[in-house]
Amino acid sequence: MRKQLIYDLPIRLFHTIFTLLFVVAFAIAFTVSHRSPLFPLHMLAGMTLSFVVLLRIGWGVIGTRHSRFSDFPLKPSQLIQYLRGVLIGDKHKWDGHNPASSWAAIAMMVLALSLGVTGYLMTSGSKTELIEEIHEYLAYGFLATAIMHIAGVALHTWRHRDNIGLSMIDGYKMGVSPEATIPSSRKVSGIIFLIVFTAFVSSLVMGFDPETRKLDAYGFSLTLGKKKKSAGNSSPQKNLQKSHQRARLASQP
């Protein structure tokens, strides 16, 4: 059975970069403290994650057939039909995203943007316990959705003998109609995507000062995390007070 080209290069690049950025951001957030020198990488990864989602939204409008959101089967009846088919071993195959992966993709993109908004509020001086809790719950929701998505891909591959995980790497699927194929992988668009992505990351890196943890980019000035307290960071007034206290103690009999 001949493979058909289904997914273009930009959507495959997005899928890979999106996954890596979330893994980096989540791993750092839950393994290091806010005062760690590594913690700003969590925020930078989160900002970049939101940016690539915006690029994906644009491509979901102007991209090739199966990259467009209009191709996503998002009707609840389609999702129920798909889940029932997985359980009973129905061999029906979807040309592009199946209903479960479509819902998961939409959910993760919404969660990524929500994390970006709450993360920005936390770094722009609007930090409250409520916003911090919402940000944390969104992160756990993202993780749960990602785990269910991975489990769904594994179950689909096993039940349907259809390696949809591989198709998001090379762009090809088996068992779909020839009419579903796309004429080109849009390599030029993929290169443009990488250039825009690289330019955005570079601007963040160049605008970030690790010493002060200040990020100045695109007209925004943000503080990424808290600096580690040290004796050298004490204010002159506090140092003077400590000196007076030590002098008084030394003068006592």
C-alpha cells in the first residue's frame, strides 16, 4: 500500500519544537527553585512556546489542507465515533488528524497561550497567589492532556496498525485516499518558519541580562525569577546597622 504525503514541513517542525519547549519549560519549573540561575530558561521557553503557537494559528488558516483547522474533525459525534471504533477495533482511518488528536491539539494550544498570559502577568508586577495557582493548574492540565495524547497515539497505533507518530515526522501516511495527498511539503515555508523562530529566540537571548534577570525585548521589560540572596546583596543601610550592632556588642563588658 502506497504512502501518501499528508503533513507539510511547517506543521511537522511546529510539532517537534512545541514538544521540546514544553518539556524544557515543565522540567525546569518543577525541578529548580525560582532563585536558580536556570529558572529564567523556563520563562524564556514559555514565551517562545506562546510565540510558536501564534505561528501555528496563522498556518492553520493559510497552510495546506491537513494543517488547516477547518480540516480538524471537532464535532462531538465524530469524537464519540472514533473512540468507539478504537475500542471495538474499527479499521476506519482519517486522512489527516483524527478527532482525538484534533481535540488534544486545540486543547494544548489554548493551554500554552493561557500559560503565556499568566506567566506574563506574574513577571510584569501583577503577581498574585491566584494567578500563580492558575498558572500551576494550567501546567498540570497541559501535562495531563499531553500524557493522554501520547497514550492515545500508542493505542491508535496498536489497534489500527497505523503509526501516526511517524507520520508527524516524515509527513506520510498509509491507508488514506489518494485524493487526500498534498502536492508539496512546503519546504520554503518550513525554512521561513525556522528563520522567524530563530530570530525570535535570538532577540530574547540578546535582550536578557543573566546578572539582573531583566529581559528587555519588543518594548517589554520583565524580571525573570528571583535573584539568589547573598551577603553581597545586602543594602548599605543594613550593612551599616549590622556594623553598629557588632560595635555595641564588642564594647559591652
